[in-house]
Amino acid sequence: MKTLKRYVLLAAAMICFLILSNKLHQWNAAPADEVCESVIDRQIPRIRPIAIAGFKAEKVAKTKDFTPTYNHFTTDDISRNCTVSSCFNPANCQPFTVSSGHSSYAKHHTTPNFEKIMRIISKLPYYIQYPEKACVTIFDIDTLDRDFLSENFIRNLGAEFSVIDGWPLSEINSLFFNVFSGTYPAYSEKVDFPVIRAILAKSSASFRGVRRGLDIGFPLVNINQYPERLAMFNSSRSSSFLTLTSRDRHLLTFKGKRYVHGGGSATRDKLHAVSNSHDVTMLTTCEHGKDWRARLRDDVTLRRCEGDIRTYHLPQNEYWGLLNQSTFCLVPRGRRLDSYRLLEVMRAGCIPVILANQGELPFSEVIDWRLFSVLVDERTTTQVSSIVRAISVEHVNFMKSQAVFIFSTYFSSLEAIIRTTLKLVAERVAINRLPRWVWNTAPGALYYDMAHSTDFSRFPFSIPSDLASYSKEKVRKKHSLIVVRNAWEEMESCLDTLGSLTSLPSRVSEIVFVSIVSPSDRQFLASVKSPRPIRFAHLASLLLLDKAVSSDNDVIIRVDCSSHVSSHQVKALWKYQTSHPDRIVGFNERVHVWSDREKNYLYSSRQHETFSIVQLSNSAHHKYYYHLARSMFSSDVKEKMLNMTSTCLDIVMNMLVSHVTSQPPILLASSDEPMKSQETAQPYPIKSQENINSDQPIRSRETRHFHSIEKSTECMRWFANELGYMPLRTSRLKHQI
């Protein structure tokens, strides 16, 4: 009897073991809609409250962290649990620098997509040519596409790692990019190369496949077709006021592949139940692969697919037209966890509704996706229309504008994506880290350099009103009045200008005389009577103008010797700059115009109804923009800016400020000029007229002016090429003083 009991207990134990093994296998292989409830609960903090009705928040505290599973080579406990503090050496990271490491094997085994990324990195301001001195090393080993069915798949990748020139992967800070891993039909997220302690910037990563604090969620993009530079995206709703919900043709739309089986099919197969004949449009097609008909289960499914396909290809259902006329756009997972659709939707100014339970969103470490997207559990797909209808019109408009801001700042080009990736890495080792609100508030983290100041009130950008701890409203910004002597100006006119400034605003705490000509100009200042003590500075370049002012002062009011500015005009500059601290305020306007003949932009100094540039002479602007101009671009661009003419620097600084703020400058006018009633900030300028920079024979007295305009046009085009687009915005508003 006792023997029988022992056999029964042994059999029961074996059955329990088999059941447990089967459950573990299902855990690792389950599709998105069959993942056990504890995994879904881990995502609740990332989902908007309106999208998770019925789920209990208290379950979040009971969940545990998961170790990464995608890397076959992270076999030791340290590598699996790496963070910046445990696996990252900060010795060479002050300041932050990036370099490229070389593999002799890799020279002949890279794709154009990877070469594009490396070309972008080599032009960044923190790139250096000495890997041994760099904070992060990016090896020229193409790990972008690890789908062995892809034409971009690099075979024998292990050979590349074996011949890295003297670089032990376990001892250096390295970064690898991976967009595709795994292949049909499983599309595993595991990579087939030794990540070890390196940072992995990966698309389609899952929550449990990311080493928190080390790996980075990378956006899924078609690198071959994605714009390389900081190009302005063509969104019909990004340049002015975003469309209200009531004016959109569709409340919620989707157009894409249905996937009749395999990964992602369970969610997409439910979408037909969401569609209605009024304002929710779900368009799917079964045309996926050459044998899509053979894979259908029965005639009923085939007839449904054929009907869906006919509707799918109707002209009125064109893809981008749907996105541009929709308030919410559905972004279900693809075969992998990510989808190209996410960035396409944001580009169109549509609010993404994301259905990917396990997915790690791009740059979610710093970007708050809850502000501009709706994350819905895949198990509640059929309820998605009621979820989005519950969001107010006011909040919808905010979400739209936030989606456009996030896309234009961090995702609008491959360069923006790479800059964001490396900025995120740099912030992890920075002495003074940027708070998360900086990433999610205009102009964004890419335009903050804490080397300028650790005090956010010392930047020209506004601080959200609800973040009182970062605001120092009692501190009143001090201004410096700078009188500049250029090479063509006589010292006598400088003395006249200095003598005419008899009354200044109280916030103008100092007067600085800056000479580009000679240090000996200092001797002429002794006889000048001034309401403030006059300091002297000799600069080799006007790009260093911020170096001439006191460290306590933030705003520069610049007048040139030949401008004959009055105290009344100085007060007007101070007044309007205080109201618009992030923009350039000035008196002398210029404009950029489009030439149909040259298919390019021209610089014009003629009088127009609109303007897009104000000259820096007789202007007020924040000194941080000089620091930003020197720190944002490569050493070659910086060197060229240091040696450019005053007129060219005026153009470059106006373009830089418009690039950061997406706003035109502020133009002041004398009282006898009529004041315009409203301002229009358009991303594209007016077209040139017949008499603008015409090709008529030029008289001898106009030769100098013509060549000056020609050089200015050349300068403007050069900097637009560096940015990747023309950032200048036109305006009609002139403020009377």
C-alpha cells in the first residue's frame, strides 16, 4: 500500500512538472493577446487612465522586474543586469564625446543605411577622431538588420567582432544600433551578436527585453527612405493652428495590412468590429505575401477579404489623406512590436492610439508618451472608439500640438533621431542632468546645454507655470548695452553714439564697447560721459559677443557705431525683448524670397510688406544663442562662423533662432509707419517679384550692393544646407514705438 502511494505521488509530481514546463513554454512563445495578466499589469503606468478602465492599479506594485532575453551572449549576471552605474565607465565623459572604432573585416561589409548613420555621427559637435579618448565608441560593424531573409543582412557577423582592432567589448563604452532582429514567422527580438555590456539602441524591443538604465528604445524607421538631415516635415497642420476635432473628417482611422495569421493578426483581425459608417474608418487588406489566398481558411474569409480590398484601394481612401483628416490614428503592432506607422501618424499631426502591449516606446526614458498618445490594451481593441470619444476637445488640441512638437524635435529626420539617442546617453553621465519636463516642453532638450548655466532662468526659454521649483521669477534679467565698432566704422562715430546714450533703463547694468578693429581703441573712452561705467573688449569675431558681457547678464542690446541709436530706441528694444525673451528684436529688416527661376532662396534688402530677418545691429537678443551656435555644430561649421562677415552672421543667427523657436523675429518701427493688425508666422516665404534681384544689367554704382546681396544669398543657402531646410519664418507685424 505504501509503495502504491509513493508511485501515485511520484506520478503527480511528474504531471505537475510537465504542466509547469508547458506553461513556461507558452510564456515565452505567446502572442501579444495571450500574454498572462501579470505582464499586462506591468504596462498600466504607461497607459492613459482613460484607456485602462477595469484594471486595478494596485497590481502594479506586485509585479517584478524581468531580465533581458533577447541577447544570447549576456550569460553572466553582471551583463544581464547592466545599468550605467554598473557597466559604464564615466572616466572620459566630461565633456561627452563620441568616436568610431574600427574592424578590419567591416570595411567591406557595411550597408548604405549604416554608412548614412556613421556619416551623421561624424558631423556631430561631440565627435572626435580618437577612440581611446572618447566617452562612447560606435564600431563600424553593421548590426542594423539581423533578419537573415533581408538583403541588408550581414553574414558572418561574428567574424567582425573577432577582429576589432584591440578593443575588448567588456571594458569600453560602446553603442550598437539594431532595427530588425529575428525573421519570419517568429520575429524573435533576440539579437545574434555579443552585446555584453554595450548600450543597445533597438527597435521593436519589449518591456522585459530592455535593460533599464542602459538600453534605449529606438524608433522603427526605413533608414533608406527616411530624410537624413534636419529636414522640415511636410505636415499640413504643423505650420499654424491645428485642426479642431469637430473639423476633422474622421474621428479614428486605420489603413493597413490585416495579417490573417501570425504575430499581430489577433489584434488586427478585430478592427472590422470597430469601424462604423460615420466617423470611424478601419481599412484592412489581406494582400500580404504572394500566397495570401492559399492561407485563407474558408470561402467566407476569402469573400470578406476581397470586399475589404476593393474598399481599401478606393481613391478617397488614400493613406496620407486619411491621416491628415483624422483626429486619432490607430497604431497596432506589426509583425514585430513596432510599426512604421507611429512616426507617420505623428508627422501628420494625428494623435496615435497605440496597440502593442509589450512594446517599449522610442526614447520612453525621457519622452512622456502619455501627453500626446493613447495607449490601449490589445484585449480592449473593440472599445477603442468609446475610449477616444471620452477625451475633451481642449485636451485633443493639446495632444495634437504636442505630437507635432515631439516629432519635429526628435523624429523629423535620421539626424534628429541620432542626436536624440546620443543626447540621452550623454544625460545619463552628465553632472547636471536635464529634468524630464525639458524633453517634453518646447524647444526641447536638444537645445539646452547645461555648460552655459545650471540655472534654467538663465536660458531664453519659458518654464512651465506648474514647475515653480525651476522658476526664479523674482530674479530680474540684467541687460548689457554693447556698442560695436566694425572694421569700416570711424572711431568718431563711435564716440558720438556713446555720448548720445544719456538715459538708459534700470535693467541695463553695463555698457561694453567692443572693437573688432584694434585693442588700442580703449584709449578713446576716457573722455566719454556715460550714465554707466564703460568696459572695453576686443574680439576677433562677433560670434564671441557673449564673452564680452558680465556673467550676471543674460540679454545683449547691440548698437553699432554708425547706427546713431537714441536712448528712446534702446528703451524700446529692452521693453520688447523682455516680453519676447526667446526672439531677436530689432529695427532693420531683411527678407528671404523664393526664386522660381533658380529653384532656391534669395536674400533681399529691398522694402517688402513681409520680413524674416532683422539685423543684429540695433537689436536685442539673448546671449545664449551665441553659445548655442558654437556648441551645436561640427568644428568645421563653427570655424566658418567664427570667420564670417557681420552681415552673414546676422543671417545665421536669425536662422538659428527661427530654427529653435519656429517663430519670426520682432520688428520695431518708427511712429510714422503704419502698424499691421496681425502677425502671420509662415514656414515658407513669399515668391520673388520681377524686380527682386533681377537679371537686368547692373549699373557700376550698384555693383558693390549686388555683390553684397550675392554673398548674403550664398551665406543663407550654406546655413540652410547645414540645417537641412530653410527655418526662416515671415511676418507682417511691425511694432510702433
